Amino acid sequence: MIYLALDMDLAATAYVILGLLSWRPMSGYDVKGLVDQSTRFFWAASYGQIYPELRRLSDAGLIEGEERPQGKRRRTVYSLTREGRARLREWLDAEPEVYELRDEGLLKLFFASASPATAASTLEAKRRAHEQTIERLREIEATGKPEGFALIVLRYGIEMNEWMADWCARAAADLDAPERAA
Amino acid sequence: MIYLALDMDLAATAYVILGLLSWRPMSGYDVKGLVDQSTRFFWAASYGQIYPELRRLSDAGLIEGEERPQGKRRRTVYSLTREGRARLREWLDAEPEVYELRDEGLLKLFFASASPATAASTLEAKRRAHEQTIERLREIEATGKPEGFALIVLRYGIEMNEWMADWCARAAADLDAPERAA
DNA sequence: ATAAACATGTAACATGTTACATGATTAT
DNA sequence: ATAATCATGTAACATGTTACATGTTTAT
């Protein structure tokens, strides 16, 4: 009897991997590529997390690797095990808990009284950043042709960034024409 | 001549401290209390960061601590030095760079095809979470009476969470009445 | 009396980024 | 030829959370 650490605590990043493998078997490199085209905007992951995590999930029996070299180039394609699929469903059924934001632009605006003249350029920079994100997301929409829930979440990303860019524009206008705003 | 590490690299969390001290001198405990009432929604900080950071900023000459015990209870009140104020302004003048989001609800929605029945409850849980945040922010607005940029940013928090709660409601409705939505 | 709030700090742990190291294959 | 992409991994570093440890003062 092989010991499988089925009860190990999984960090949310592990579920990014389980989730992507529920689409289709793939390599760590593929995982990174897909993350950068999708979850990155609300849950990023680097190689430094992905490869060690693949090892841990494999040791825990939640995924299985198969060697599929391309010529002399080694390649390990991972797929979900039955246990892995069960753990993914379990996680999907539970309430989401983590919500964290780190927005340096908002932080600068918050402290802008220490240098009021810079508030306008902070707002403009934040607006531009959101516009750029929108562009990248639209490109992904056009080239990646996501479907189903992936498309729904992509549209969330686009609309949220539109809202944020808009808010920055409105706030900048209010700075120009002070007080009369409610 | 005392060596001051004026050129040390500051993490954004250091600027949370410098920013709050630009309002008025205060203790580490005060900093934590204010962070929890304000920046926490877009830049959190724990005691485990704050106290060591106060030490580092003090060693670097950007802030100065003064002992102000209350009876036998020790208390160190920090204030910005001239250099500290200059560093804060410098940071405010530079473009914001960090924008990071970790939204477990969005992640679960993204992978909902592995358990479609749970998408609705994920949306509902995310909506509730945003509603709760709105409540807390409104309470802070009423009790804390923030002004100026702090008020502007607080309203951003309220409106952004309203947008997000709304989006969840709309997406849940679209799940019920599929396809006809564009 | 005792619970809550004030006050400071550390240690262990968890998470995550960046740079580095290495090499194969494919497209230009 | 050579640059881009495919492919896997590690080590050093940075950041951040949680639990623990300690003690005082104020409010109930």
C-alpha cells in the first residue's frame, strides 16, 4: 500500500494547476503559458511556483506525469488522477475566501495630500495602466477565442478595468472642477 | 558623521508608514489601527511587517522615534524626518507600478466547467463578500469621517465593490436565462 | 474581577519573484 | 547562422502571515 498524502493542505496556486489539467493534460511549460493568457490577471504564478508544485501534487497522487519527449527534448505531460479531480471539485464547492488587492496607484492617491500636485498624474498613470490591461485582454479575447466560464471571467476583467479607467477619468475631472461634485 | 542609508530600497509597505506619519506622529500600534481602517482594502500590513519596518526606517534616518510612556506602559511615537518627507514625495511623484489581485472567487468561476452546478453559489458567495466589504467601508465613512484624498479613495472602494457585487448579480441572472445575453 | 484595548516585539512558516543554469527544436 | 520558442528546474531573495510572548491601562 502506497501512502498518498490526500489530506495535504493545498495552496490556491495548486488549484490553478489542477484546474488547468482538468481541461486537458499538459506540461509545466504549457501551464505557465496558459496562466499568462488567463488566470494571471486575478491569480498569477511563476515557474518557481509551478514546477515545485507539480512535484508536490504528483507526490500526493493528485496528478500523474508521463514522459513524452520530443526528440531529445524531454517533456513531462501531467494529467489529473481520480483523486485530483475529486479534490478540485471539493475546492470548487467550498466558498471562496481569498481576496487581496495591492494597488500602488490607490496608495499614492490616498497619501496625495503630502504632494497634492501629483494626484492628477497618479490618476492619469493608473488610468493608462487599466487601458493597457484592457488592450491585452481584448487581444486574448480575439486570438484565444475563450469559451464558457473562461470567456465570462475574461469579460469580467475587461469590464472591471473599464470601470477603473473610467473612475480615474471622473476623479481627474473632479480635481479640475472642485467642490461642485457631490 | 553618522551614516544614513538614504538610498536604501523601500518596499511599498514602508511608504504606507511614511504616508501615515505624514499625517501626524504616531506609534506602531496606531499605524496598525489606521491601516486596518483605511489602506487595508488596497494595501494590507501586519504587526510582523510594521514593527521591523519602523526599526529599519529609523535606522535609515527617515523617521525618528520618541519615547512617550503612558505610566509604566512604554510607547514610542515616530515622526517623519526631513529626509523621510523627501523620500515620500519622491515616491508620490513616481508612476505607480504594483497592481496585484488575488481573487479566489474569480478563480473558481474560471474553472467552474469542472463542476458547473457550483458556479451559481460561487457567484453568490462573491457577491455577498463584496456586500460585506461595502458595509464595513460605509461604517468607516460614517464613524471615521475621512476627508480629502482619503475620502476619495474610500469612495473608490465602495463604488468598486458595488460594481463587483452588481456584476455577480448580473452574471448569476445570465446563468439562469442562458444564451439570450449577448 | 475581568475583559477589552493599548503596546511592542519575535520566530516559524508560507508564499512568491527573479535570476540563473542548461539544453533542444523551430522559424527566419 | 541565429533568434525565438520549447522545456525543466534551482537558489537566493523578498515579502507577508500567524502564533506566540509579555505586560499595562481602561472600561464594564
